[in-house]
Amino acid sequence: MTTQGVYDIVIIGGGPGGVAAGVYAARKQMKAVIITDRFGGQSTVSASIENWIGEVSIKGTELAEKLEKHIRAQEGDIEIMHPHRAEGVVANDDGTFAVTIDDGTVYTTKIVLVVTGGRHRHLNVPGEEKFKGRGVVYCSTCDAPMFRDKDTAVVGAGNSGLEAVEDLLPWAKHITLISNNDKITGDPVTFERIMASGKVDVLYNALTTEIIGDMMVTGLKYKDSVTGEEKELATQGVFVEIGVVPNTEIVKDLVATDDYGHIIVDYKNGATSVPGIFAAGDVTQQIYRQNNIAAGDAIKATLAAYDMVRTQ
């Protein structure tokens, strides 16, 4: 096991938030390291991102490349541990923290910034992985405009599903909302509003069993849980909206979280319930899960961390 010297900040995560934090930490000349197993975050699966400020349209993989290029331009002012994964964070008696990564290296640091994002719940059915980014998408805010005048399906009848339908209404020709039981679990007012559009149908008791297509999605198969009948739905897009799981495992026993496992932070500066641990982006209880917001919140947290280190 290798132990490094004491760092000002250890940044865990390589999405837009992690990279933004890394760039700011480097520019502030903090003794810093960023740890990530991949750059880009959840957006790497997006065929086209049209709300990343400064880019009219950019592929998720291209955004990941640009993020990596930007952080590597700071090398020398920040250490980059990639591809590596942080496996644990422990609070030391002296107020510092020990961050252990997958090769056994331990980083002792005054500040930990957690920007590990979340992971979309998947259907785990045949075809989902094959057509990811080719009709199967997980971010309606990012990808709805790609489905102009197309038939689409939204799997999930909670608030995420209803919000995805709302995002699609200005773009899609028709939307089928798929519920795996006999009810809608999202907000009734939102449901009434989307149904008034005349563009939405609902399939109840429909268990998605397979996503089908050629080069792109052409439909999905589902099972009627009441009759047991297997059916097909023709669609050009499948929005999987069954929830997001925050990647909080490495700090969940240290910091306060909400009922869904998101880290609770002070919105002013990203501080958690533990002094010295900050968090930003989708791993927090932030209700707007967007790349631009993750980057901004991570920058705020980094500047707050810099102020804390400077006054110690």
C-alpha cells in the first residue's frame, strides 16, 4: 500500500462536475488529485447533446474526449488518476480524510469533493444495451429534440416518466407511456396536463421484455401482466425513465443522505453534514440533473473548499 502526502483536495469523479472542479483546483494551485474510472459521466451514451453551453450539438463520446483534454491540459498542477476507482473514504482523527483507490494507494486530504454522479436504472432486457444511443435513451431533457415527428415510448409512470413525456410533447409525433402496473404513480396534475395534449396514449400492466430494431430502434416487445399475452409496439425511440441511483457508496456511512440515497448539501457551497466533505451534481439531492448544473455546483464547491483550506 502506497500513502501519498497530504493533499488539499481529492476530487472523486470524471464527469462535467469532476473535470470542472479539477480545472478550478489546478488554477487555484491547490495540491489536488482527480480520481475517475472514465471521463464524461452519464452523457457518454447520448448520440447528441444540444444543451451543453457553447456547443450547438455534441456527441456524448466527443464531450468526454473534450473534458479529458481540458483536465489533462492542467497536468502538472493536478494529478490525474485514470482509469482508477475510489473504493473508500475514511475520516481520520486529525480532521483529514483517507481516500483509498483500487490499486491500494491511499490519499490523505483536507477536503474530499464527491462528484460521482448517478446511474440510470436499466430495464435489463434484450436489445437495451445494443440500441443504447440508437433509439434507447435515458435523458429526455438532453435527447427529446432528436425525436422530432417520431413515434416514441416512455417506460416508467412515475414523475420521471411524466416529465419525460412533457419534454417530448413539443417534438414527438406520438408518445406511448408505459406503466408496469394498473396505475400512474407520478403527479396527477402533470398526468392530466400531458393527456390533454392529445398526443399521448397509456399502456397499463405492460412489462417491457425486449427492444427490437435493425440499425436503430423500431419497436419494443411487452407482456400484458393481466392476460399474459405477448405484444409489440412500433416505436422509433425508447426513453427509459425508471429512476436514477446515486453513486454514494463510498461515503454513505459518513454523510447525511435523503430517503433516496442522495447526499444532502448546502446549496450555497456544496458542503455536506461532515466538515471537509463536499458534493455536487447528480450524487446530491439537486432536483435538476444537468451537466451544466453539475459543473457549476462543482465549481462552487471547489471555491468553498479553497477558502476553507486557505483559512486553516
